[in-house]
Amino acid sequence: MQTKGGKVARGPTAEEFQHFISECKTHWKLHCQEAGIEPIEPIFSWDNASIHGDVEGGGWAEHGITSAEHTLLPPYSPDMHSVIELCHALVMVHMRRYIGKTIPTAKDSLEQYINQLRTTFHAHITPSWAQRTTHRLFWDVLPAILEHEGRYAPKSKR
């Protein structure tokens, strides 16, 4: 894809993001049908990155997403999103190790990587890990942000 200025895009474009979300909805509905269950309409939530666009006027209605199926996140805060950031970092460290040890073959499939991702996630993002990380967020990080009137907390408290 290209940027609006005609340059090669460095990351996903708004159109690619919308296509990805549409594919996720389609995959979810098919998965539910195959499992013989009534699909629950997902609620989407993403931050305010420019590629995500405005749900009301950004072309999302043609993908079946309106404000009724979407909730806005507040502006990004690395301190308050640390649980997500740490989860992603932990999983990616282990996935990089797995991929680094894997010798690619013509028979490789996306399914094997998805299975490894699932295994890695369940092995490392345990309830006790989430509880420790979440408690730290509310007992250390949030009070420090409030103490600094919403500004970044000192590094020792992040």
C-alpha cells in the first residue's frame, strides 16, 4: 500500500487495518458456525492511532462497525497500558526464540505458528502473572501518576 502522498507506507494503512478487522469478523462468524454456536457480536476497541480512523465518519459502517460495536480507549499512556505492553513483550521474546530455532520448510503453515503462539501465551501469561502485574499497576504506577498530576511517573514507579 501507499500513503496518501504516494510513498510506500512504512506500516499498515487505514485501508489495511479496516480490511484486517473485516477479516477478523468474518473468521469469527465462520468459527462460530463451524462450532455450532450462536456468534456473539464482538465489541471492538482500539486506541487513537491515525490509521484506526474515526468510527463515525471513517468508513467503518461499510464494514459493519458503528459506535454501538466500538468503544474508545483513552489516549495512549505507556504507564497505564503496561500490563498489555509487558504481556506483548514477554510473548514476543519467546516467539522470537521459537522462530529463530525453526528451520523454514516448504510445508510450513501459519497454523503451526498460531499453535506456538497459543502455547507460549498460556505458558507465560498465567493468572498469577496477570494478577502481579495488575496489582503493581494499581498499587505503584497509578498513585505515582496521580501524585504527579497526570504526568509521567518517576521511572522507578513505572
